Amino acid sequence: MRNAIVYVALLALGVAGVLYMAHLGGGVEIRVGEVAIFVPFAVALLIVALVFLVLHLLLVGIGALRRWPARMRAKREARHRVEGEAAVTRALVALAAGTPELARIEVRRARDRLGDTPQTLMLTAEAERLAGREEAAAEAFQALAARQDARFLGLRGLLRQAIQREDWPTAQRLAREAEAAQPGAAWLRQERETLALRTRDWREALALAAPGTAQAPLALAAAMQEPEPGRAAELERQAFQTDPGFAPAALAHARRLKETGSPRRARGVLEEAWKARPHPDIAAAYINAESDPLQRVKAAEQLVHANPKHPESELLIGRLATEASLTGRARQELEALTASGQADRRAYLALSDLEEVEQGDTPEGRAAQAKWLRMAATAAPEPRWRCSACGTDRAVWEPVCPQCHSVGTIGWTSPQQLPVAG
Ligand SMILES: [Zn+2]
């Protein structure tokens, strides 16, 4: 409104000026050679104004014409962006719905509209993978890995593919590259740990494992792999200290101490292990040096002194006392064990042996033995090393099940508890 008033005022001023000059008279004379044109001053002014106006309009028109392609391009790009983003959304929906062909169509459309951005390349790879076209997916991942801003994404995809086709050397190389691209990524740590387990690289797996008792079997496995005795001993000590209740580690650590001339410390390790979690192999290692039956009972009493009421402690003393003909002591331990409800088959077999020692080959003795043997037949089985993946029983602990090749699945079972991994 104000503009309109200004224009009208300017127009009025202009007209007034022209009328005033027409009233004043005078003019402009243009002379070319002999020809002379006389133009009244007001008309000359009008002509000049008109020429200015035409020139101005001409320049404005040329400017608009020159900007026209850029404007059209910007408009086209804006349209492509909108269409591309819509295609990205549809591709995501198709991926989530598990329809690979639709996803591929939408991803192609998105790539056509938006070009090769990290998002479109990632979607391409995912759609190709969903469609089972691993080669095409690998190409997209490689394109991602070649970009500085999306290198980790590409390497991650390639690593996942390598793991899937069980190409361990490539997977390890990619894991190292990914670690360099994105140090400390939690996902990568998990993958590297899985890789280390798959490639049986126990040292690497140990270094990557979360602190806790799960490290003990890895440390022991690393020790078994270690050719240098000093380093192996250190790993065995680490395994034992991480989990004193993990019998294989305690046995290895104690054996090494005994071999290197520290039998007292070896016994101390076995006692500590028994206190943490009694295991028959620990008892065997502890008392096997003794051959005299009475000395064996004494040694066993020393071993179990920290937890004498544990079923394994009662069973151990009961059996050894039977062998030493300490029948009263044996009966006391074994009956306490059966009364506790935690006895397994071994306790009833030990009681049968006790009857034989106590009563000899008499009708009473045979009847008592028969009773215990019947009970042994229905009792819970003795604990053992068993693979939780395939259910095979093993004589000793091993980091990898030789039957089904599962890692970390061999655990000590017992009637009262579920298998313990490791
Ligand atoms: Zn197995």
C-alpha cells in the first residue's frame, strides 16, 4: 500500500515536471551533417526514460534466461531427492517384510535418484543379501569400504560375509582393518572374540573375553597351545586364579608347580581348588603319591579339611577309609552322605565294598551287598565331563568337543546340578 502511494506520488511528480518543462518550452537539437532534428525538451526526456526502461527490462530478461537451467536443475534435484527418499523408505519396509525382489527394485530406484550414498549402498547390500546374491552384496560393501566416511560399514559387511562362508583368514584380516577404521567398537570386539574361538586362537580369545570365570578355560586352553614352558605356566596360574573351582586349571597349575620343585605349593593349590569346588581328579592328584592306605586317609583328611561335609569329601573319605579297613569311619561318612540325599551311584557302590570288607563272603554280607547294588542301579549317575551341545561324555576336559567341534561346551555335570560350562 505504501509502495503504491510512493509510485503514485513519483508519477505525479514526473507528470508535473514534464508539464512544467513543456510550459517552460525549449528543446534538444540533434544535428548530423546537414540534417537537424529538433525535439521538445519534455519529449526528449520521455525518450530517454523509455530507453532506460527498455534496457532495464532487457537485462532482467537476459538474467532470468541465464539462471533458468540452474533453477530447472535445482527443481529436478529436489524432486529426485523427494522421490529417492520415498524409495528408501519403501526399500526399508520391503527389507523388513522380507521381500527381497521388491526391496531390490526400490533400492535401484533410490540409487537412480540419490546416487551412490552410504545409505543407498548399504540398502543395496542388504537387499542383495536378502535375495541370496552374495557377490552383488560384496560389491556394494566394497564400494562402501572404499569411501572414507563409510569404511567401517563396508568392512563390517564384508566381515560378516567372510564369517558366514567360514573364510577365517579373510575374516581375521577384515577384522583387523575394521578395528583400525573404528577402534574399540563393541560389536567388533564380539566378532573378533567369535573369530578367535572359531580359529582356536585361545590367546586372542582370552585377551578379548570379558573378565570373569569364563576366562579360566580360555587361559588353560591357551596354556595347552603354548610351546614355551614359562608362558604356559603363567597362563595356567592365571586360569587357576581366575576360577580356583575349575579343576583342570588347578590340576595343570599344581602339576607344573610339582615339576618345578614346589610340591608344597602344588598341594596348597589342590586344597584351594577342593575348597572352591571338589572334583575327583583333584583328590586323585593329591593322594596318588601315597601308597599306604592309612597315609592316604590322612592325606585326604588334609585335602578336605576346609569343607568336610561336601558330598565329594564324604565319598572320598568313605572310600579311602574302606581301603584302610577303617570300617567304622567309612560307614559314618557314607551313611551321612546317603542321608543327605546327595549321594550318587558311587556312594552305594562304596557301601557295597564296605560290606564286603566288613562282613566278608558271608550270607549276611552278600545280602547287604545286594541291597546296596540294587540301590546303586537306580541312583543318580556319577558326575562327568560332558558336551552340552552333543551330549557326548568325555574322559577329560577339552576346550573343543572332538565329537561336534563346539567350543567351550564340555562341562562337569553332577546329579544335583545342570552341566557347568567350562
Ligand atoms: Zn560335542
